[in-house]
Amino acid sequence: MDYQKLDEYARLLVVSGLAVKANQLVVIRASLEARDLVRLVTKYAFEIAKAKDVIVKYTDDEVEHMRYQYRDVDSFCEYPSYESAFFNDTANANACYLTLESTNPDLMNDIDPKKMGNASRARNQACMPWRVKLNTMQCQWCIACVPSKEWALKVYPDADNPEEALWDAIFKVCRVNGNAIENWDAHKHSFLKKMDIINSMQIESMHYTNSLGTDFTCRLPENYFFLGGGSYLQDGGYCFPNIPTEELFAAPDRLSCNGKLVASMPLVHNGSMIEDFWFEFKDGKVVDYDARVGKDVIQSILDTDENASYLGELALVPYDSPISNLNTLFYSTLFDENAACHFALGRAYSESIVDGINLSDDELLARGLNISLSHVDFMIGTKDLMIEAKCKDGSLVKIFENGNFTPLFD
């Protein structure tokens, strides 16, 4: 591993990813594989940002697997109060949160998806005050990745040193090349340009088609708002919740989605694989679906709550983008969703309409945004994807052609 780039990566996460403020509490959740990066992030949170404190919560994937293997399915219906108290209390103290993922794509393939679904639902319900703080951009958060042996071998099985190959890929797509912080500032401004264009178009609806079989339409809510790159906090600060990121995202009107979406990549959800799958929507809701692998995992997602069968996000990612151009399937949603246009079942981001972060869940629902305990991205982008927008003046405008933004966005 290039330790100079690891050091630069840590600085990037503190300064641009989390944008840690002076005297702020920093919470890091990471696997054991990430300890070198965790130590550097901790150092720079104190040295550069003057953080109040740094709290690290380590996880061990093998231990997590054993918990799911040996415990009864109903035991996951309750989330420990001491765990929820930690997240809710630190959120009330205006902490910021860094998650360092070290994916093992095949780890949970032998686990009943109902256990994973119960655990996710219980955690989200118990930690709702924390989730609200994050969803309304009162607290910063950032998700980034660190290789594990299992993940690296899955992505680069023929490499002489899979972990080294995966580190190289992470540094490349995260723009860590000696000028990472400056690179991400420029990246921010490239998003702002596209946002200004698409938010001025007065789009009424969007139509997606490609050769995989996707044929889908949805309306956008009144006063829709596409975002991209990072997010503005309520206090005016700016952070990047995902590193890397290549997407412009918004929310569809939840009841207006109709047609078929065919996944263009496998999806790893809670450690279980879903492959060759599709969804059929009518009046916003999933009315049919199938998968060659992982159909029971999809069912567990849809069973999360009554709105988990509706869409909460649509995201535009050009086929000609840094991650996609690596021609690599990463088996990680953070990476794969930034290689292809995608949608998400479940909760919409309140930022997706003007002044949405100041609205209650009931008000967001009334404005067309979906509210759910879940948020599960799946990729549908291809090199022949076409997206046509119908604007309020009746004009039809191509947004995507041959998988990429049209010259309108140059």
C-alpha cells in the first residue's frame, strides 16, 4: 500500500468528507482492517480540525456472521437500548459520523435474510433521532471504503496482490493523487454546473429505456431539486457524504412510477448477493419482481415497512465516468452505484425538494417524497441508456443518450 496516499486519503476524509468542525465530536465506525486509516483520521481530526474527541467503534465481520448464524430470527426484532442511546445521544451533541466499509460480498449468503431485515428495521426504528439528524443535514456523515482480503480477492481474483490492486483503485476513483482536497473542490463545482442546468429545466416527467428491458416513467415532484457531489448543512457548511461520488440525485414522485426497471449489476445487500433481477411498478409500487439469485433477499427489503416497495431516489451517473471506466464490478454499493444510473427503494432524501429539510415526514409524503425505514440502491445504467425529459412547456429534451449526459450539460 502507498502510505503517502493513505495519509492523503485520511486528510481528505477529515477536511472534505466530514468537514469536521472545531470542538466537534467525531464518531468512526470501522472494521478491524481499517485500523491504520482510523488512526490517521483520528490524528488529523485532532490536529487539523481541532475535534473535541474521537470515538471509534470497531466491528469484526466474522463475529457478526456468528451472531446471525446462531441467534434466533425473532431475537433481531429488538435493538439494544445501550446501542441506540449512543447514536441518539451523540447526534444530540451534534457529532459527525464516518463509516469505513470493508465489504465481504459473500459473507452472509448462508444467513436467513429475515434476520438481516429484522435487525435493520429494529436498528432504524430505535435510532430514529440519529437518522433524523443525518437526513436533515444537521450532522455531517461520510461513507468511504477500505479493502478486506475477501473483498479484494472477489474483485481482483487474478491479481498478484489483490489488496494492493483494490487500494490502487480506491485511491484512483477517490482522486487521491497528491492534490485530493483541491480535486474534490473542483469536483464540487462540476456538480454545481450540472445542478444549475437540470434544476432550471422545469421537468415534469422522465422516461428511461435501454436494451436490457428497462422501460420506465416517473414524474418529479413540484419544486424538485437535484443535488450532486456533496450536501449543504443547515448551518451552511458543506460535506461529501459519499467518497467516491459521481451522481446527481433527486426523488421521483412516489405514486407516479410506472414500468419496468432491470438491474444492470448485481447488488450486495447486508452481505447477501442479488443477481439478474428486475422490478415492475404500477402507480409507484412494486407489483412484480424476480431474481436469478437472491429473490428472498428482495422480499426481505420489500417487507421492511409499507413504503419500502416505493422508490425514494433516482440518480444520474454517466457511463463514461471514473469508476465505470475501470470496467470493474466492485460488489460494493458505494462504488457500483457511482458507476451507473440507479434508483433506490425506500426513503427519499428530504433535500430533494426545495426547503424539504424543514418539512415533517407527513409533509414530505404529501409533497410526493417517499418515507421509509429502508433505502436500498440498485443500478440500471447501461451504455445504451436513454433518458428523455418532458418539461412543463410540453417540450421533450434528451438528458441521457448512449449512457451519458447529452451536450446540453457540457
